[in-house]
Amino acid sequence: MSTRTAPWPAGVPCWADQSAPDVAAAKDFYAAVVGWDYQDTEADYGGYAVAEVGGHPTVGIGPQQPGAPAAWTVYLASDDADATAADVTANGGTVLLAPGDIG
């Protein structure tokens, strides 16, 4: 697996995470299948675990939200998340969650 050391270009997939009904089971599965290790962030981030490969953040695994299906979500890079959200709305799209800062 390659490691990115520069910012992702806008529009390029830059992160993925999984919502899982059983985070511990998902972590065990991916550790066994692809060798992921995990950062100890779960209590601070509501059960969300960050998987690592070679000490580099790779993906996240978090608890499935009530009423939502278990799913993988892919995130796209943006040079300006607020401007991208405004462009989505201006072009007829719907922003489901406004841009915000994370840890």
C-alpha cells in the first residue's frame, strides 16, 4: 500500500470508513484479513476506530447509526469544503451534513 504525504487533489477519494453493527467484530475481521492495526481513539470519538497500515491512518470503522444500514462511505478531497457544499446546493444537490472540523 502506498502512503500519501501531500494533500489530495480536489475530487479524489481521500478517506473511507465503515459503519458496522459490531465494531469489535469488524476490527477483528479486517485485522485478520488485511493486517490492519488500530489507533486507540474509540472513547474520544464515540466508538470510531482508525485503522492503520505501517503506522499510517488508512480507514475508519465506527458504529452503525440507528436506522441506517451498515455501509462503506467514500470521502472526496476538497480544497474548500464550504465552497464545495455551496456549489452542491447551487447545482441542485443536497448537503446532508454541513462541512465541519474533526479531530
